[in-house]
Amino acid sequence: MLAVCSLCAAQAKPKIYKLAAPDGKLVVTVSVDDVIRWSVEDEGRTVLAPSQIAMQIGENETWGLDPRVRRALTAKVDDTIPAPLYKKAEVEDEYSSLTLQFQGDYAVEFRAYDDAAAYRFVSTRKGDYTVKNEVAEFAFDGDNDVYCSYVRGNKNKSIEQQYYNSFENSYEIEPMSKMGANRLMFLPVLVDLGDRKVCITESDLMSYPGMYLYNPDGSTALKGNYAPVPDEIKQGGHNMLQGEVQTRKPYIAEVSGARSFPWRICIVAHDDAELLDNDMVFRLSHPNVIGDTSWIKPGKVAWEWWNDWGLFGVDFKPGVNNRTYEYYIDFAARNGIEYVILDEGWSVNKKADLMQVIPEIDIKHLVDYGKERGVGIVLWGGYWAVDRDMENVFKYYSDLGVKGFKIDFMDRDDQKMVDFYERAAATAAKYNLMCDFHGAYKPCGLSRKYPNVVNYEGVNGLEQMKWSDKSLDQVTYDVTIPFIRMVAGPMDYTQGAMSNSQKAGYRASNSEPQSQGTRCRQLAMYVIFEAPFNMLCDSPTNYEREPECTQFIAEIPTVWDQTVALDGKVGQYAVLARRAGDDWYVGGMTDWNARETEVDLSFLPDGDYRMTIIKDGVNADKIARDFAIESDNVDNTKKIKIRMARGGGFAMKLARVK
């Protein structure tokens, strides 16, 4: 771990700068004295106490130590950003900005939005230099509770060991002072102020390590922590597909020339539901660099790994072979599902060479078989295998007609790994390939810069149900992540289980996995969870026995024209509406408490709609797969009451009547 540099110098008199959001309610205050501190007030209420920011350059220089302001520049922006592959067609981007240029060759840019504040360092330096450490502090007035997702196994690992992780864990709710000095949490992190919540995350992460937060001194402040640059990396880990860092350099980034650094973001929510539809990471990310996006076709994916290639009632042995994938392709074609994925197993094991294909698989045949039926093929690849021969692999399989790659087991977010993400995205775009990152850190805006990046894992998703015991409360997690993890961007949770169980009946199984909670909860996830590239995790055999649910999943869009947050409380329930074209979908989920919710349809434009609701059946409290379907004609004057069973949910389609 790198020690934070000692910052102690004197300046005659503090300089204070104020920056108000467009509506005037949120105000950023920047104090320039011996160090730089920023704070945030919302309607006069302190939501971020004075917090230090600095960046140590090399061994003997610190931006933010004894700073001298040369110039202060302000601006107001009111713009609209096109968002063709997002949860809405366009994003409003209105803010006030303050850029402080300091003596030397750096500046700090601050922005105030109506619902958030952010800052970043900007360098005008020429030549090569290193960043030894960055001070990013988030201080609070009280010992507030924090919703934090720690690195798994953190209590038994050093800080150095925690830099190697899959960015998957459930949430703990702990007061800041009780967190422990050596426990890293990955972003986003949610701080509960009682009457407001503050969500901390980052955006525009490019060639720089991702930020963890921790509390090293038991104070009421969270502080940034960053993996140093790897020096020696050894091939190893899962099937020789990971890069295991053996030694690290004594700094966190190697930099060349002028550049900006990642945005540090504080999102302020008066109501929990506001977090269900927040655009700050998208707003602050780098604009599209690939131009035309018409070739990028998000959609649903028939997936075999979760159900363990679990076909039955067939006259062949299912597994990683052509017959099995032909069956998955036929299933996808019958139901209008856009893709089939070949997950781990199609390439020769432990070779980390994607040009070596097992004899049971003929990629060209499967691509052609799918093309004849309107189904695209996506290939899984481990990080080491992709990185060692990226250009050749992407070109070869693109020429065969493959549509994308699911890249797995990165399990780090140091600078070299962050560089890999961008290199993979850029190379894939060159060959018209989509990317779905697994074993991945949270999204930080790369999907806007490279829209062919259509999903990220970085979520403790449904795969956990294959091996976790009853101590894992996935139901509560499901109604927590929309308010925290999903703020960062899309998440490949891999929902769609047709075998469902209430808490007492749940059991882990590799070959016949099931979900916690009801069937309708799984359907609701296709509305609530943002995922342009969205898996159907269960077996085609199981889906074929459930035609109503399968039809709903197959028809639902994966990118949207509009998103409206309707209601929700972190860890309790969430209700969200999304529009594609003239049609709307509404999804709702609850925790282990049954509840009745009222969906006010006043968000609908004027007109008539045919409403279809798939909701928990009267016996779903006991038999989780029980559901009922109701239909009616409605308009925007209606209020619909829906009962959700414990661990339950509902999914609603509102089709505009032409």
C-alpha cells in the first residue's frame, strides 16, 4: 500500500469559490489554502463536509499542496447528449462549472448539477511522469451508515491481496467508524444521511487505476485507495486465464503528456427512487469515438453455462458439442431471441489459446447454422487468451461471422488492466464485434466512448445461486443493487430462472439451479435491471414448458427511449417504468416482505393502452413459480394496485393502441 503524502504548507489567506447548480439548490464550495478542499451543500444542508483532494506526482511534487490559483474560469452548459444504446434516447446535460488553474501545469475542474457534484484533475504537463498517489477524501459530519460492497474475504487479506478480486459481493450496512482500517470496498458506495443519500462513484476512467474506498483511521471520512502499477505479472488462476500480479511499482499510474483524470462523483438523492434513474456516469464519460453505431445490435442471449447445458427429453447427450448448440439456436430462432453464446469449454482447456477449438465444436458451422435462422453467435474468452492474441482472434472470428465476445476473469482494475478494457473495446469495434465484460470492475463510462461495450458484470448475480447456501440473501440484494451498482451502468446479472423457490425451499445446485424469490421477480428484472445484452439463464427445455413467461422475456427490449423511476426504497422494493417506441414496460420487486404497490399510470402520454400484467399468483408465498396474468384497457388516469408476494414481483406491458 502506498502511504498518503504528508501535506503541510501555508498560504496567507484561504480563497473561497462557490459554484451553484442550475437550480441554485446544490452548492459546491472550494477552499484553497495550504491544501484544496471541496464541500457540498444541498438546500443549505451539508451533504459533503470539507474534503481534501490532491495528487502526488513523482517523489517530490504534489498538486494540491501549497496551491496557487492563477485563474478561475466559470461556465454554464445546457446540452443534450444522444444516447442510442442506453436506457433513454437522449440525456440532458445541464450544469455549472468552475475550473481552477494553478501555478504549475495542472487544474481542477468542478461541476455542479441539480442532483450531483463532481471534480477531476486536469494536466497540461508534457513528457512522461508518474502519479505516486491520489488523495480523494469524502468526509461527512456524522457517523453515517454506509451501504458497502467489500472485496470478498477482505478480513483475512492484506490490502495488496484485495486488489485481485472479481468485484462481486453482497452489501453490508455499517457505520463509518466501524468499518475497519484494511477493508477495501468497490464503487459505487452509498452513504445514508437520513434525509438524503449520497452515492459515490467515478467516471471517465481511462489509463488510470479504479478507485476503492476505505476508512483507514476510524473517522467519518471515506478515502480513495488505488492499486499500484503491476511490474511482474504471471499467467495463472482459473484455467490459466488470469494475470496474477507478482510485484508492483511504487506508484499508481504512468502518464505521458497532457490529459484529464477520472471524475470523482457525489450524487445526492432526496428520495431513494431518484437513484433508479441517474445519468451522472454517462454524462461525465468520454463521447463516442467509433462514430456509426448502426451495426451494434443489442438483444437477448440464450445462455448455457448457468443451466449446465441442461437439456432433457432429447435424443443426444447435451454438452459442449454441435448438437447442443444447434438446439439452443433452434430455440432462439423459434422465440425471436437474437443470440446464442458459447461459454467456457469450446476452446481447449488450460491453453489460453482461442485458436485451439475442441473437436466437438465447429464454430463456422454454428455461425452459418445461426445465420440461416437469424441468430448470432457470441464467444466466451478468458482475459489472458484474449490479450495474448487479440488482433488475430478478433479478426479471425469476425471474418467467420461471430458477433461478439464475452471476456472474463480480468479480476483487477489497476492501470494495466484498465488499459486492456479500452484496447479490447477499440479492437473489437475495428472488427464490428460487441464486448460483454465479466470478472469485471463496475462501468465507468466506457460504454459511451465505445458503444460496442454492451454489458458489464461487476455484480453478485444469479450465478451465485449455483453454489451458495441459504445464508446468501439474494432477494434483499436484488432490491439493493438498482439503487447502488446500477447507478454506474449496465449489469450482466443473468436473470431468467424458471425454477424458483421461497427462502425455506432454496437449495444450491449446479445442474438444476434455482432462484430465490418468485417467478415474477425474475420477469421484473428484465425491466428493472439495465442490460443492453441480456441473458436468458435457464434451459431451453424449461422455457419451452413456460410459454407465457418465455414470450414476455423474448419480446422485451434491452435498450430504451425513456426511463421513469416510480417508487422504491433501498433494500426494500423498486418500481421502474421504461419506454421503447410507443410501448411501456413496468417492473416491480420486493424484499422478503409481501407488499401491495400502486402503479400510477400518469406517466403515460395521452392515449389508450392494452395492459398485460404478469404478477405473483395467490400461492406464490408458498409455491414461488405460481403466477397469474391479467389484461385490461387503460389510460393515464388509472392507478393499478398490485400485490407482490414475499420475494416477489410483477412485470407489466402497456401496448399503445393504434
